[in-house]
Amino acid sequence: MKKVAKFGILALLLVSLVASAFAFSGRGFGNEAARDALESGDYVTWKNAMIAELTQENFNQMAERHSQMGEKRAVMMESREQRYEGMAEKRAAMQEKKTEIESAMQEGYEAWVEAVGDSPRAEKLLEVINSDNFDIFVDMHEAKQNKDFETAKELAEELGLKNPGFNKGHKPRNYFK
């Protein structure tokens, strides 16, 4: 609890320092006359100095910055949407590949080898799984699908997998990382 309080105070101090730097850099309170009036506590002089900054040129600059910010925001939103679309396509392709591999498992070792041939983990898979132990691999996969993690873990160990795909809670994870 003390750490949270210390962190909160530190964060508040940091925000105050940044705000002060911004305010007295000329951006937050206009021109030098406005800063002087603020330091002396003279509201009327501060107000007049701030009003003096309200020019057509300053307005045009602010309007331009506002327009640029809107354009940047639109570009960022479009980029985000494209990333999400790309992720959805990638996820769909991965699911399609997974389905292809699982179907090939039912057809036998040769079909499975062909299906995993271009996957990123094919080399590691084929170092461990061969035609002699393929049936054990299929049984392990089916046990995991059926959430029989104890059996799946035993079969993975029988296959000699270094990372059998389980963490301490016996939840499945990928066994060929």
C-alpha cells in the first residue's frame, strides 16, 4: 500500500513539473506580458495580454494544427483497421492450416508429413515424429483434444518430447516451440 501511495505522489509531482514547464514555456500563457502578469497576480493585465494573442494569424495556425491532428488521427485509425484485418486473415489462414493438418493426421503419416511440410515447425516435428511413433503422436493429440492431459503428458514423454506441451497447471500449450 505504501508503494502505491509513493507512486501516486511521484506521478502527481511529475505531472505538475511537466505542466509547469509547458505553462511557462510561452505556450500555456501566451506572451511575456501574460507571464509577468501571472507572476504578479494581475488578472486584468494577464487577460489583456492573452486577448492580444487572439489574432487571425494565430487562429489560422491553430486551425491548421487542428486539421493536421484530424488527418493524423484518421491515418492512425485506418492503419489500425488494416492491422486488425490482416490479423483476422492471418488467424483464418492459421486455422485453415490447422484443420488441414488435423485432417491429414487421420489419413496417415505420409499425408501428415505433406500437410506439415511448409509449416514453421515442420523441421522440429519431423525430427521427433516418424512413421514408427506416429500413432502415439495421434493418440497424444486426441488426448489433448479430449482434455485428458494426464494421458497426453504420458504419451508426450513416451515420444521423448522435451517440452510436452503442458505447464504446471496441466493446461495445454504448444509442445514444439
